Amino acid sequence: MDILRFLGQYVPARSAILLTVIMSMVIGCGHGNGDAGGTSESPAAEVPPETKGSAPEPSGQPDSSLAWANLAASLAASGLLKEAKASILKALEISPDAPALLAELARLQLALGEDAAAQNTALRAADLARGSDPRLYLLATSTRLRLGQNEEAAADLNRWEEEHGSYPLLAVARGLVHETAGRPKDAEAAYQSALRADPGCREALSGLVKLSFERGDPEAALAAIRQADAAGAAPRIWEGQALRRLDRLDEAEAAYQDALSLEPDHVVALADLGALRAMQGDFTEARSLLARALELQPNLVGARTNLEKIDHQLSETPASPTAVP
């Protein structure tokens, strides 16, 4: 089997432009500073009962919601999602009206497959934030869409715009609703509207890139990326993916290297560059990059599949090649 042929069919990891990553992006566009505090008029948050997992005591001050939140982040990073959820619930006992804590709980509930509970938690977080953190609109909208509640999601967005004003991330959320409903042109218009309001909005750019890739137009994706002013590793990764689709491999490699210079452990950049190295015939470097990506994220299916294919190909080759004719 020609290694170029099967790696040529490889679809680069797109976790950076999937719904789950849009929901969890830390740096968003829009207004507000993401303050976790609620307001005196905010209704009391209903903290869901703890079901599974138990929270170890945090170091420092056990009566501090921040200490419990930091412990939850550490547990989640180690893959201990049930324990992380229990820690966030402890934090919410101390600060029940903190939208940021509720948002983290919603993300953990989603990761644990508790979609209905995540929806209720995310909606409460968005309502309590009152526009102070527009990222919560995306999170709440996404939980609606996961449950097939497109009309309810659109109604939420209309209500939030009326109550809190217009934000670029509200336009992105509308784009998600349109996209889920099979209206790609309306989705594209919504994402473009968000980028006109904030050229640095990565969530809007990710939506445009995703739509461009899906309709087989990497040139449009590349143009959108280069016209925007989005910072961070993700736009460089999308640029690399677009260039790879255009067979501009040297430029794609440079884009991935730029991404890794910003975030050396970005698993998507590592996995994509690993596949690209294999396409270029450098199997040793390809294996190293793919192995590193899997070390950081063992469930990265694309990277594991490509690593297995490289190993299989090399096992059938008398001498390990350094290039493919």
C-alpha cells in the first residue's frame, strides 16, 4: 500500500472547529470581562445533586469556591471527570450564583453524557451572567442544539438580545442554529456578521472555515483566515488544513509550525503535522509527532489510526524509507 495514498485520505483533526470546542473556547469575542459574579437580583441557582464521584479536599482553603474550582480543573485535566464534577458542585455550594462555575459544571455534564442536565445548567449560567460573558450564549445554545431544540435555541437568542443587547457571539450562536437546521448560507451570513463586528472573533472564523471545508472550498477558508485578525494557534492550524487541501504542503507545514510555536502541545497541530510529515516521506518525524499527540490525548482517533498505518507500512518495508518516490 502506498503510504501517500492512505495518508492523502486523512482528514486532519478538526476538534478546534467542532461544536464542543466552540463551547469551551476560553478567549472569545464580544464584550464583557467574563466576571463570574452574579447580581443581587439574580435568582438562586439550583445546584444539581451529586450523583457519582466524590471530591477530595482541596489544598489551602476548603471554604473557598476558587480552591474547589482549581481542584476541579486539575481533576478534569487528569481525566477524572466525575471527581471534577463533584468538586465544582462543592464550589457551587459556596457560590451558587457564579455563572463561570455553572458553565464549568455544564461542560462536565456534557462530557459525562448528561445532556439534559447540562442544558439546564448552561441556561441558568447565561441568564445569571446577563451579558457579562457572551461565551455563555454559545454554551447554552449548543446544549439546546445537542438535544435537537432548534426553535427553543432561536427563542433564547431573541430573548437574550432583547434583554442584554447585541454581541458578536450572539451572531455566532445564531449561525450554529442555522447550520444545525441545514441553512448553511444563513449560517455563513451570521458568522460574517460577527467577524465584521469583531475581526478577531475565532468562534465566527471557525464557523466560516468549517462551512468552507464542508463544501469543498479551501480557497474560501484560506481567504477568510487571512482576512480575519484572530490570534492564537487555532487559526494557524485551520490555515494549515486549508493549505494541505490545496496541496501547498510547504506552506501548510509552516502554518503548523507557527501554531506549535504558540502552543507546543496543541494536539491537533501535532497530529496534523505528523500526517503531513508522513506525506512528505519523513516517517520518523511523523511517528514522533503522532506519538506525542497521543501521549497528550490518548483518544485522538485520527492520530492513532495514522500511527497504526505508518507502523503497518514500515513493517512491510525491508528498509525504513526516508522518502516515497
